[in-house]
Amino acid sequence: RTSLDVAAVRAQFPILHTQVHGRPLVYLDSAASTQQPLTVIEAVSTYHRAQHANIHRGVYELSQTATRLYEEARATVARFLNAAEPAECLFTRGATESINLVASTWGRANLKPGDEILLSTLEHHSNIVPWQMVAQATGARIRVMPINDAGEILMDEYRRLLSPRTRLVAVNQVSNALGTINPVREIIIDAHAVGALVLIDGAQWVAHGRTDVQALDADFYAFSGHKLYGPTGIGVLYGKRPLLDAMPPYQGGGDMIEQVTFELTTYAPLPGKFEAGTPNISGAVGLAAAIDWVESIGLERIGAHEQDLLRYATERMSAIPGLTIKGTAQRKSGVLSWVMVDPPIATLDLGTQLDLRGICIRTGHHCCQPLMDRFGVTSTARASMGVYNNRDDIDRLAEALAECVADARRSSAVLPGAGAVA
Ligand code: PMP
């Protein structure tokens, strides 16, 4: 079934050996944030214990060590994404800031009334709101690719929406709420054919398969460290050099300048131009350790393990009476989103019931309110998998859900008619 030694992987995650409410932890919320292996925790700890100083410009050895670690982390990211050069990889706070950076620099410099930004129904709020903000500021207009009932982008509709007015297409590679894997290579080819740029939100992809920004021919690519077994507060924006060179800076401050007078400032070359102020140095070190760790296991192996688990989980969940899975795309990552309709159980109650059993899942709109609207729900329950999950985790989830259904049936039998309230 899988060549991954899951027990050996789990042994490297201290948090997986803790308890919640006196029950062993079952962590099924990796789409929100992954846990960190010891090698990441130790890289960050070693940095704080023995390597920290502010970077760039320090003449003393410790500062040069910190600078080297930070820039080596950038080179690791560039290799990981197959960027043409490290300077095309900017450190940010996360995918959210990466997208905001493009919207407020490229967007404000290039968009004008009548221009169109094309998004998909599957987008996370962080790939919607920054574009709305720049659309309001520039007079550009947002258009939206529709999806089918399985949660897949309707590619013919997408092609119909493309026109010379389309300046940018921003789409996720994997939907956080449903797990749909989008055909981003095709999306990019079609967008380029009308002269539009493409930003790929890779937040939900990078931990599950190989990324090659040059093979994709992505213009911008965004992701977060904390969904890739790394720390929070660190993420990446990849951009093609000619685009980044032509964009105005994002924030002003130290490190992003070449020469400052009160009359005029000239800006540093890439990547400094987009990294004003002291960055999250330990975060970059932790992210590089996470990338090394993921690559030591192999992304193909991780992806195959998660696919195996997804098949098993889909089977087990489908057998639970009254449970409806939302998002049944042909190509999916390890995400299951569902609602309990018969008897109806509010997702919030479900999340609380599962938490009491030590099981972490996410409930709510998953920062995808337009997508929830498309499916006519306000929230779903979502279990999402990482490299450390195993069949026991899925069994614990399925057993707990069956108990919740049995409890709900009992209470609706006690309260006649209660089952009809949805
Ligand atoms: N895009 C997608 C698809 C996501 O799932 C997330 C996080 N849930 C983000 C963007 C934003 O990432 P972050 O909060 O780390 O900036």
C-alpha cells in the first residue's frame, strides 16, 4: 500500500504523543497548520541558542552566520520550487502577505478601470480580499470562474471568461475547503494566451507534491511555512525576475534601500527591495529545515501515502449514515469536508464532540464563504491529512462520528420532531 514508515515519521513529532482531554491526540487539521518534526524544532532552537544576530551589514562573525543561514534558506526555497535563482524567492509572513504584496504593488501599478482579475469560486479569502481592495482602488473588476457540484473548476467557462481585458488570474493549486487539485498548468497556458499573468496560491499544495514553478510557468507563486511542517510567520512569494524588478516596493524601511536622502530614495535590488525591516530570520531557518525534512522523505512518497489514506477515509466516512461529503473532485488532496444531514448535527457541535475525544478537525466556513454559498451551506466539518496520519486516526474519527450519529438519533427520539430542525 505504501512505502512510507508512518510509525517512524510519527516518532519525530513530539506533539503527536501528547493527550487532549485525557485522550491520545488525533490530529486531522493539517490543512490549517501542520505540526513540526524535531529537526525543525531543533533548527529553530539552535538558531536562538547559538546563531542569532541581526542580518546583513554586520561586520562581526555572528551576524555573518545569521546572514548566511537566512540566505541559505532562500537558496533552499529556490531549489524546492525550482526557481531560476534565489533572488526570485521573497520571504514574507505567509501566503496571505505574499498575495497582498502582489495585489498592492503589481496591482496598483498596473491595473486600470476596465481591467479584469479572474478568481475561482474555490478561493480562500486571502486570495479574494486583496484583489477586491486593489479593484476598489484602481477601478478594475473581479470576475469568477464557476465550479461544478463536485467542486471542480469549469474549464470551458474559464476560457469564456478570459479576454484581452484579463490582466491577472489568481487561483489556488489545491482548495483548502474541499481538497480539489486544480489543473493549474492548463489554467496558466490559457491565461498566457490572452496576455494575462497568473498567481498560484500554493498554500495547500507544497506539502503534498513536487512544485516546479518553471515547468508550470507561474508568474507568481505563494505559500506558507506552517503548512509545510515549518514555523508560523514565514512564507514565500516567488515571482519571475522581470516582473519583480518592474514592481514598486511593498513596504519602505531598512534593508530595502540603496541610497536614502530626504529628497529621494533608490531601492535595493532583489530580493532586498521587497524585504523591508528585520525579517523572521529563525522562521526562514525553520522553513529550510522543514523543506530538507520533507525532501528527505520524498514528496511523491508523502503524496502517495496521503492518497491511500484519503481513499480509506472516503470509504469509512461514506459508510456513516446521514453524512454527506462536499467536494468529490476526480483529483483531490487529503481533505474531507462533510455535513451531517440526517439526523442534522451542527458542525460546531460535531467539532466539540470530537475534541472531547481528542480529535482535532476544523469546522466552519474555512475562510471560503463564497464557496460555502455555492454549496448552499454555511459551514462544513473538515478533516485534513498530513504525512503523519495513519489508518488508526481515520478509524478513531469514523468511530467517533458513528457515536455522534447514534447520540443524535437518541436525542431526536426523545424530542419528537427535533430531527426535522435543520
Ligand atoms: N490560501 C489557502 C488555499 C489557504 O488554505 C490558506 C490558509 N488556510 C491561505 C491561503 C492563507 O495562508 P496563511 O494564513 O498562512 O497566510
